[in-house]
Amino acid sequence: MHIVIMGCGRVGSRLAKSLEKRGHTVAIIDSNAEAFRRLGPGFGGRTVKGVGFDRDVLRRAGIEKADGFAAVSSGDNSNILAARVVRETFNVDNVVARIYDPGRAEVYERLGIPTVATVRWASDKVLRRLLPEGSEPVWRDQSGAVRLVEVHVHHGWVGHTIGDLQSAIRTPVPFLLRVGSGMVPRADTIFQDGDLAYVACETDRIGEIEGVLGQPPKRH
């Protein structure tokens, strides 16, 4: 995957290095060239000086071939503007924005832009929004045989029912997080853009389930 990151602060630089270690290509944008020092001498990705909502800057970062975009600068407005430009102009579905104001985060999630508010911020949260692997365990039984995990769901599942998801992975989806609020879905609940899905499954099936939900649904 090719991932473009806006903002080379502590979170952006850590995210860039984590992605590169996982074998992905990375381009990182910052208006201050000094910020790229945080990446260290071993970073092999692309650095682009400029603002992340400038279309030419985004093109230099390879946004036209990007599989994901993370806006993690220090400004809410800049992050949301960049996320909307990337999604609406360059048609990149896999977008996440860092938002300091939880109230704003709720508004923007209604626009279909997944957000991570500072109060629950960690770079691994963004990784789980961008990458189809690395489910986050929420609960597990004492034996470790069964878990409730937050899984990455490909944008292609938007508009399908929770029943469709459950049939595809052959296990329950007992819980959704939608616009910051939890809900227990029914089989006919429609999976929406920005929803976070939680799956109850046997531990040894996590990889299989990630593989199914990390890809668009198969056509019958």
C-alpha cells in the first residue's frame, strides 16, 4: 500500500516509520521542512514540503495512487479540509483525520470522515483505520480462545447489511460504533461509512475474518 500522511509531528513521524516497517510506501507532508528530522536518517519514504490540502502538494506525494491518507497535523480545520479534498477530489476512500475537538469529530464522522479525537489518540489507532490487518482485541476469555475484536472493514461493504457481513465471516457482529456512540445492530442494519465493527470470534479465526472484511464483498 501507498499511504500519504499530512503532519510530521510526533504522531505523524511515528506513524510513517511504523508503516514503512510494515513494508508500505509512505509520503509525508509538512509545511516546515525541519519537521522531517523526526523521521531519522533511516526513513526511506518521500518527504514533501507544503500544506496537505494543496492539490499540487498532494500530487507530489503520490495521492493519485494512494491507498490511504492520514491527516494528523496540529490543526483541526487543516486536517478536515485536507481529508475532504483527498476524498472528494482524488476519490481516496481510506481517509482518517485527527481532531482535537470531540464535538467537531462527531460532526465530521457524519460526513463520512473517520476521526480520532485527541482524548483517545494513539498512532496505532490510525494504523487500524488505514490497514486491513491488526485487529484490536477488546475482550477475551481467560483461555484466550474467544475474543471480541475491532476489525477493519473495507469501504466496499458500505450499504450492505450487518447480516451480509455475518454471513460472509460466519460469526456475529454484536456491536457497532457509529458517530462515537455504541449500538447493537440487527441483521437488517445497514453498515455505514465511518462505522467501526466489532466481531465475536474464535482467536484462531481472526486472520480469516480480517481477510474477508478487508476486501470488498464478493459478487454472486
